[in-house]
Amino acid sequence: MKKVFILFALLLSCSLITKAADLLVNETGSGGYTAISEALTAAVDGDRIFIEPKSGGAPYIEALTITKSVQLLSNIEGGLYKLQGNISIATSTPKEIAIIGVDIIGSISSPNDASASSRTIVKVLYSNVLGNINFNKNHYDITVANCTVTDGYVAIRSGRIIGNDISISNDDAIFVLDETNTAPTVSDTIQIIGNRISCTSTSDYAINVDADDYFYQINNNYIIYRLRGINILDWNNNVVGTNEINNNTFKRNSYSATNYAMYLGNLQAGGALNIYNNLFDGINESTAYGIRFSSMNGTHNVSYNYFDDGFDQFLWVVTNDGTNLENQTFTIDAVTGEPTSGTYVDLGHPDLIYYDHDLTRNNLGCFGGSNSMDNYFITGDANNNRVYLINMPKSVFTGAPIRVEAESFDK
């Protein structure tokens, strides 16, 4: 027993010695640093940097380069600090980085691939970004959650985009692109869930995917599009998983070119895709497609999707199983995407796994099912901590163990 006690005491002593520090940044330098870059220089892996918003809402004017495992946090509960300048993630070894509570005029990105030995994990949470979040590089695992991205895009190769408000006027809003020489994966699925995505002016596609590394879970998004709402040209065609595009609401902006709510191609034999419970609000101007398939050879189930009369072709190169209804009447709130009247209640897939929060049959569109947009755009006290993602089975069998994972952050 004495030896065990001594070993425990030694371990405790070591943990105290290596305990991470909390660094403070404010405009006076009282108790810390006057610039965020100064705190980053002084920080070591594991440190947290608390940033006090400047008086009068003035920004910190500096470009930041992050090379360490650190957290950048607002020092005001539920508040944001302002930054004018870009944030660059440039690591030579695997790191874990969190950026929470920044109101940035600039982009957050990486100039190079991360280390292939493991994933560099980057989380951008509860932030306003006037610019791009661009991680079109290898070996990152990216989470963008509860952010507002204005006139910018989000580009990833691995990770999740959850509960954001993304608007852009001259490009695609969300890119998912191929990885090469990949590090060990954190998840086999890219999740794009619960986002409000608005493409205006000369912007192209709301969600543009051209990668076959992962499965795709594209659920409960409100998508305002001009040319294409969801454009996917490559898939993970492994038989062990399924791609899904469920409970999204599509609203088309006026535009004269041929357009598609969904344009889907190149699903190979062995691949699987489910498209359920989507709500399509179109404008019958020029040639408008609802769901257009091209070169689809795997298993694809297209059921319980409802279209208004704003389409020339509702389904293309796919047989209607009788559950997809055309020329339906409904109205949706143009800002939130929430249906307000018409045909959409309790008309989704009848399986229990698609049930709504009130344990009734699935309501069509982005407010239906367990991933309802109500989960991501919460009204009430803005200072509450946020659980932004829960992964759990949608059906449980008696006697079988289940695994529930939740990710959250403190505002």
C-alpha cells in the first residue's frame, strides 16, 4: 500500500507541474497582455487565452498565427470580442485548437496540410465571421458550429458543419473536397446538419460536394439556392454505410438559368443513398428540376418528398415510388424556413426512427425529425451553454447496449 501511495503522490505532483495556464488579454494589459498575438507567443500547449472585448466595441487589429494547442475564448459570458485580421492555423504536429466567441473581420484558414500522423482538431464555435472558414487541406478534423458566416464560405475535407447561419453572394456556400494521404479518420461521416444557408446575387451552389472519402449526412438544413441547392458528384460507395439527405427545406431564389434543388451523380454499385422527408419550394422560371439523378447505379431510396408547383421536372432519372407528391400547397417562413401552413404535417417517412420530438410522425422539412432545426436555433437566454451535437442510435433494441456522445461548449 505504501508503494501505491507514493506513486499516486508522484503522479499528482507531475500533473500539478504541467497544469495548463489561463492567459488574459485586454486593452490595458492589466493582469496579462495587450495583444492576442503576444499571448499566443507566451502560450504553451493546453493553455487557454481569455480575451476581454475592448471598450466601445473596438477591434483588436492584428493577424494571428496559431501553432499550438490552445483555446481562444471571450472573457465575457455569452459575449464576443472583435478582431480585424485573419487567423491562420499552421501546425507541424497534431494539435487541438478551439476558437470560441470571436467577431472577426477576416478569414479563418490553414495555409498547409496538417501532420499525417494524426488529426489536427479545429473547432470554430459561437462566432461571427465576415470572411471564409477555409480548411481545404489534408489531415484536419473541423467543427464549425453555432456561427454566423457573412458573405463567405465554409470549406472542409473532414468534419462537421452544425447549426450555422451562412450567407454568400458570389460563390458556393459550403464546399466538401477530396482528401489525399489521409491521417487516421475521426469519423466516417461528414455531417452538415441544421444550417441556414442563403445564396444570393451571383452565388452558385449552397452545398457542393466532390469527395468520396466519407459518407454524407445532410439533414435539416434550410437551403436558399439559385443554381443548385445540393450538388454531389462523388460518394463513399462502401456497403457498410449509407449516405442520407433528409428533412431539408429548399427555397429557390429567382434566376433565369436551368437550376436544380438537388443534382446528384456518380453513385456507384454498392453505394447507398436515402432521400426522405424533404420540402421543395420552387419558382417555375426557366427549367427547374427538383431531384435530378445522373449516373446513379447504387441503391437509392427516394421517398416522402413534397414539391410545390415551381418545378418543370420533379424527379429525373428516378422512379416515383408513389410517396413523392407534386404540386402541393404549403407556405414557409422566408427567414427561418419553418412551414407555416399547408401540406407538410405528419407526412414524412412513417418509420419510428424519423419521428418528431413530440413522438408523432415526421413533419416534412427542416423542422421535422429528431434533428429539427429547433435544436440549433434556440430562443431564450443567449448566455446558456450549448450542446451542439448529439450522436446516438435512433432505434434501441431490448438488451443491446447503446452509445451516446454529445459535444458542447461554454459561451
